[in-house]
Amino acid sequence: METIYDHIEIEDFIFDPILQIFQYPCPCGDRFQISLDDLKDGEDVAICPSCSLMVQVVFEEEDLQQYVDQLS
Amino acid sequence: MNYYLLRCGSNGKYQLGLGDDEDKDHLVEEKLNWEPSKIACGGNHTLVLSTDGYIYGCGDNSKGQCGIDDVPVVPNLTAVPKVGGSDWTDVAAGWQFSLLLNENRELWVCGEGFSGELGLGKKMYQTKLTKIPGIWDIDQIETSIHSVMIKLKGGQLYGWGNNRKGLLNLDSDRIIWEPQLIDEQVKQVSLARSFSVVVKEGSLSVKGKTDIQCKLDPKEISFLSTMWSSLHFIEKNKLHSMGNNSHGQIFYDGLSVENIEQISLGSEHGLILYANHSVSAWGWGEHGNCGQKPIENKDRPTDEQVTYSLNEIYNGSRPVKFIQGGCATSWIVVSDVS
């Protein structure tokens, strides 16, 4: 069983409107990532590509619209 | 006297300064012809201050965070230019930015940050080495990923950068774009990723996003420091910890500090230097920053496999000057046996 390392609010992530992913610093030096599509599908665990740590994204469904609006 | 820099851990962007980008689960040694006095670790870059006024940088420099121009990465420790020939006297590093102080008490900043951590004003997101206005009579610089706290010798506390949940100052906006006086008569501060601890003569306050609540008498506290998400302090000669314990960050409570010379905390691991010069590591050690473990399962390790409880990483065969924990990196400065 993997524990969640921490809970991070969605507004603390940096949103990349081109790649449509949210990123937040990981203690290893890389970044936790989760895509906008995953969040829309109800997924809420962001993973780091370089290690086993995971964070839970704290958000409400209505929070997502402001990021959808940033897409060109 | 010769000095040697020993390091291990996360190295994906050359932050160990060894000329390669492979993680190291054992200490790798480099003989220096200068004497280190402080090591500052950013997200993926490292700056080492020398006793003769130089700063040497290595690692990710894609945002100019090493203070060296026009190279995306600095594979080996390389001297940062001395502005105007002045000696550097202090250094600190955040996620992708660095702060450098010189003998004229000028504070210089370089790198990138979107939350005001450069301290240069609104919407300043990236910079080469630039002076932050003012004269800085600094006693202590504390950085976390996107925030800065500076305590002056007169006890004034300045802060800037990410101020989510009032981590720096409850009365300010979410981002503080320029240095702001946030407290006075401060004795000591520690800045974690999303909370801060401010120690004054008769009080100790924790601000920001955290579950940590503590009522401590500052007079009883002899050491206080933070990982990204936990607080560690020595009270009446016992080491105590509070906060996130997802990976053994808080394995002890009330550990006696006899024979402990220094404690240094990284992002989610800690290092203890003992009087016999041995060094042990605890906490999250997935990148080799807490040394080796016999279990091999690199693909999908369990939490247990990446959690360490006081694993010896250095046996004390030579005298240790100081230790430093970084973002899943561990650093030890040793000298020849005298």
C-alpha cells in the first residue's frame, strides 16, 4: 500500500495550458504531474515521473473551468 | 589542510556536481583546493560558499539559477562571477532561484520564480544576477521552494514570495512581490514549504498551512529547523519532531542529543553528525540520499523500501567540518586527519 505523501490544493499547482498538465515541486527535484483530463475524469492523484511519491490534488469540480478557459 | 566534498542522492540535473546525471547511493568524494563554509541546495542546483569569498555552483542552470550565464547545465562545481570583485559572504537557494550576499551587504538574486520569490517586483519572473535594493545586514537567510525569509542582525524579519495561507505574513496578499518587513525582535526563523516558524523572546509562532500546533518555551529550545513538511527541534536536550510522517521523517520522539554535533534537514530526510564524526540519515531516501539498502526493487518500490531510520552513510574516518541536507541530496565536508 502506497501512502499519499501530501495533499496539495489545485491553486498551488502551475498549469501549463499547452501541455494541459498541472505541476508541483517534488522533494526529489522533479515535479508531480496530473493532466486536466484526468482531473475532469475524477482522478486526483498526481505522480512524480522520477520517484514513487504521490500527492492528492485538493479541488472541487467547479475549480476546473478557469483552467479550461485558458486553453486556446 | 585539504578539504573534501562528499555527496550522494538525487542527481538528475547534475546537482551533485560530479559531471554525470546518475543518482548516487554512496558518497562520492572530490578533493578541493578551497575550504567550504556553507552549502545551499535548490530544487536541482547547488551552491557552495568558500571561506575565501567564492561561490561555486552546479546543476540545473536552465533559468540561470546558478548565477552563471548562458549554459543550461553546470556539470561540475564552477565559480560564480564575483560582482565588482567583491567577496561573497552568504548564499541560499530555493526551487529555481538563488540569493547571494556579498561583503558590501548587497543581496543579489538570480533564477526563476512565479510567486514573487525573486523579490524584484510585480511580474518579475526570471533574472540574471540582479541586486535587490537595500543594504542587508543579514543574520539568517531562510528559503523554501517559493518563499524567502531574512532575519537581520537587529532582529527585523523581512519576507517575500509565496504567502499562501499567510505563511510569511497573515496580513499580506497571496504573493509578496518585494521585500516586506513582517516582524521585529525576532531571534530565529525556519521556513518549510508551506509554513514558517518564528521564534521571539517569549513566543514561538507557526504560520501557514499546517496541522502543527506547539506551545514551546523559546528558552528551552536549542535547535529548530524544518524539512518541507515537518518541524524538528531540541528541547531540554531531547530531539522532537512534528508534522508529515509519510516516510519516516518523524521516527523518533525524545531522542537524546548526547554525542550529536550537528543536525541538518533536507527536503524529506535528515542527517545527524555525531561527535565521533560518523553521519547517519533518516527519512525518505529513494534517491540514495540516505545511503544504500539491501532491497532492490527500482521499478515500483514500496514505502518501506524508501524509508530509512538512522542509516550510517559515513563512518567518521576523517574529521567532518559540517553536513548539509538538500532536495534528496546529502553533503559532508571533511578534512585531512590532523
